[in-house]
Amino acid sequence: MSERKVLNKYYPPDFDPSKIPKLKLPKDRQYVVRLMAPFNMRCKTCGEYIYKGKKFNARKETVQNEQYLGLPIFRFYIKCTRCLAEITFKTDPENTDYAMEHGATRNFQAEKLIEEEEKRFQKEREDEELNNPMKVLENRTKDSKMEMDILENLQELKELNQRQANVDFESMIGVYRETEEEMKRREVEEDERQIRRYCYL
């Protein structure tokens, strides 16, 4: 019985693979791919909001003469859902993100801006420390003072928690058990009274 899915094909004995013509495809060839919007954006022509995760049939091309550490950078062309204006963005492997090119503006970049600000501040501080040895000493004293303040605040919080946590759980459980036993005893006595009352009737 023959296989349902054939894994190997028949090649005749006179088969010559060099005679098969090779396709000459252009380097900047565009493919149609299905993708989701990688970030929230707003169209510049009509003001339509395009949220992250909206699906598009996009054209994809490899950006010529642009690479990052040997990785190719891809450009995507999408159309606005309302006015059909063209929006383009490309991959940004350096920041593991996407970069907006034209046709729309990117929204809600607060987290990214904060990270960039922190990196810039750190870089400025390192450059300053390289040139000025006194600045290194000042920064170290500031850091150590900040650490001491944080430790003091932690110690105060621990003391506050200990003051509030001066509760004896064993005695609380004992009191609870006593009250529970007292309630059971009362219920039994009440039942006995009811039984006696009905017996005399």
C-alpha cells in the first residue's frame, strides 16, 4: 500500500538541477504580510486612533543600506482605517522596538521617555565623574547618605509594625475556644429544658 503523504520525489536518471532556471528577484521586493500594529498611533491626516494590536494587511520590505549588527531592518506600509493614508514604520533592533517613520504619531510613550531620561542622566554622571575626581567623592557621599536615609525609614517602619503587632494570638485563640465551649453548653442546656417541658405536657 502506498504512502498517503509522499516524502521523497522521483528524480529521473537524466535529471540535471543546473538546467533549472533561477529566479532573479529584486532586492527591494515587497511582500504582503498580516501584522498587528506594534504601538498606539494617531493618523496625521484624519486624526484616527489606531490602537496596539489592530490587524493590517501590510507591505513589508527590507530597508536598503541599513543594518544593525548584521540584522536586516524591515519597513512596513499600512493604510489608515478611516482615510486610507499610508503609514510607515520600521523595526528598531537596537532598542528592541519599532520606529515610527511618517503618516502617524506615536502615543503613550511615557515609559520609554523616562527610560531615555534615566540613561541620559546616568551617562552625564559617568562623563562628569571621568573628568572630575571630586565629583566622584560627592556622588558617593550622596549615595551613601541616601542609603542611610532609606535604612532609617525601613527601621522606623519595622518598629512601628512591631508596636502594632503586640498581639498574643495564643490567648486570643484560648478566649475564642472558651466562648465556643460556653455557647455549646448553653445550647445543650436549652435543648434539655425543651425536652423536659415537652415531656411534662
